[in-house]
Amino acid sequence: MPAFRLNPYAGVAKLVDALDLGSSVFDMGVRVPPPAHFNFFISYGSDYSRKHWCTTRKISIHITPEDYLPSVDKAIKNLSKQASIPGFRKGMVPAGLIRKMYGQSVFADEVLRVAGTKLEEHLIAQKAEIFARPVPSASQEQMNFDILKPIAYTFEFEIGTKPSFRVPLIENKESVDLCKVIVTHEMLDQEIEQMLLKAGEMTTPEEVSSPFDILNVDFTRCDADGNPIEGAETKPNSLLLKYFSAGAQQLLQGKKAGDDIIIQPVQDLENSVQAAVIKDLGLEPQGEEAKSTFFKMHITKLGHVEKATLNEETYQKLFPGRTISSETEFKEAVTEEIQNIGISRQESDYIMKFLNGWFMKPPLSCPLIF
């Protein structure tokens, strides 16, 4: 199969096995500009063949002397202005001498450049969807470029076209109603409390005393008497005192870093955090084992979060860039944020359902050959 290559020294594009007409350029001190960069982008043609899922097409590009000779003449004139040849001042080399010495090289360059330009124009006009670059067709005949005998040239290439397929979920354009989140007073109060804790200041108390004390602890599985189970792992966690049951909170009052207590997560933790903590400890929240398992809880560090007060400094800290000057405006901003989070979650759920339906339902297959 004939193939195109570029001579890096002469800047001449030519067919393999064709005569090298530019190898003496640098010996003469002529600075030949590099060939124009062109891509053989091919659009629609005839001759269809299918391999599994991919369609290949062949196209023939026909150019005549009228298409490329003006470009050849212009290129030779430009080269004569740039050439440095002994006996001539730069820019004063006769175009006829350049044509005689390097015309064949320039001729080959321009024929291929014009062909590439026409192919690119055709691609843009047809808006063809193709894979990578076209390749020379096996039926391509070898060409001889001769500036003394300008003729018409035909270039044959093959391209791979992107297959078309249908995705019913997209075509149907189903609409989805998103529910507006109704923010209750309880939801609003809980969110404000969390936000004020987030914006609060952290201190290090000597002992446990406040519902907002933070207990950094290590859990180790043990028996009812506090004896560690052989091979039990120690797992760290961090909890606010208020997340313990009333009985556990009373037991923890006055405890310091380094103290231990024995707890049962199922009984001694509030419902809001119970399942998450039990899962972190390696148990199933609803399993029978979790109901009868004890843990030694060792306090490693204490902290205390002093809730921020409702003022403009706090509003700015929680909602930077927004102008909030009153508690009413602050509550409106928190309500809006809760609603936006609810809508965002609904959208995420829908996208996951859509993607699952897209990949599971339509008969799309991966390519076997590319």
C-alpha cells in the first residue's frame, strides 16, 4: 500500500519510492520553509463495509492542474524571496532558477496541500462524524509528481464513521417533578443548632460537664465486667455528650481524659447516632449480636464547643457574601438552604435512576474491533 511521508530535510511531502528532489537544498544554503500542516479529514463517500459495529467508507478526492498550479507559482515566488544562494542577494534570486532547482519539491508539496485543504473543507461542510484520521486506501495508485507535466490527481482514502444508536430514555424526554421541601420548625431549629456549633469556638475542659462537650474515645470490645475480648480491635470515635442516653450522660459527668466506662451502644446511645456508631464498630445495627455486646470506652481527649451567638458576625461567617442583618433573615436563609439541599438530593437520585435505566435497558454493546 503506498503511503505518504515527509522528508524532514527538504520539507517535501511525497510518495514512498518517488525520487528525492530536495536532498541538496541545505547544501546550497537555501532555507526552505516547512510544508503546510494538513490533516486528511475525509467525510462522506460510497463503498460501505461493516465489521461488527463499525462502518468504513471510501472517498475519492480529484484535483486538476487548475486547482493547484496557482499555489505552486505562489510558493515558488515566496521561496525565491527567502532563498540564500551564492551569487545572489537575499530576496533577489530569480523565480525561474528556484523553479529549475526546487520546482519538483515545491510542486509535490502544493499538490498534497491543496488536496488536504479540499478534504478539510469537505469535512466541515458535511459535518462528518469520523474516528481518528483517514488512511490511504489499498486501491490507491502510486503517483508521480512532475512540474513539467501537470495532470489531474485522484486520492483515495478510507475512514471509520461513528455508528448511530438510539437511547429511548433520552428520546422520550420524560419530565420529572421535584418535590418542594417543607421545612418544619423542628427541622429549622436542629439545623440552626448544628450551624451555630459549626461556627462556635473550641475549648479544652478539664472534665465532662456540658451536653456540648466532645468526647474523643477509643472503643474496645469487652465482657460485662470490662475484660477485653481476646483479639478485639480498638476503634476511635468522637461524640458529643448529648448523643448518649440520660443514664450514660449521668455516668460520664465529671469524667476526665484517661477515664473508662463500660457501655452497650444499643442502650447507651441516642437513636440519631446509634446505627452509625454500631456500624463503625463492625456490627450490624439490627443484628442480635449488637444487642448483647459491651464495649470499654476509654476517654482520650475532651473538647467543648461554645455555640456561636446569633449576630451579624455569625451570619457573615455562615453565609459569606450575603447581607443578613436580623434573625428573621437568617432563618429565611437557613430555610432556603435546607430546601436547596432537598432538591439537590432529589436530582442526584433521579440521575442515578436514569443512568441505571440507560445502561441496563437499551441494547447497547461495546465494540469488538476498533
